Amino acid sequence: MPVYLILFLAVMAETIGTTALQASQQFTRLGPSVLVVVAYAVSFYLLSITLRTMPVGVVYALWSGLGIILIATIGWVVFGQKLDFAALAGLSMIIAGIAVIHLFSAASPH
């Protein structure tokens, strides 16, 4: 399986886990709380696979950056959380950083 697909699946699992964390209401709801643990376990397992071929700094930057973008979007759409100009500017810089790593870094497989 291509390393970027595995990394994408790790990001998706982390995004599901973080969304469930919000829905768990501070671990007072059993279903979302269990989903948090399972989703993060899957995410970290998949991350460990990507580390066979990619440096940890690049993997973590991509995983956390994409996760931040997805969670901010889910927070806005699903939970009605507001994003001001500064938040949008910061998220834009994260997207730019991810693009630079993917397109130009020799440490990232292309």
C-alpha cells in the first residue's frame, strides 16, 4: 500500500478520534469515548507503518497539519465553532507548509 495512502488513513482515524472526543463530552458518553481510544490506536499504528519509509518530522508535520485543517473544518461545519481571520490565516499557513513539504522536500517520497 502506498505510504501516502497509509498516512491519509492515519489522518482520517485521528480526525474521527478527535471528533469523537468532542462528542464524548469529556468522556461522559461511552460510545464516543470508546471510539476515541480505538481511532487513536488505529491512527498511531498506521503512523508507525509510515515511519518505515518517511522521517518522523515529515510524517508528524503532515499528520498533525492535515488533522488540524480537517478538525477545524469539522468544528465549523458540525459543531458551529467560529473561525476568525487570524484562525483562517493560520490554517492557510499550515496548508502552505504541507504543500511545501509535499512538493519540494527531498525528505518526503514523491
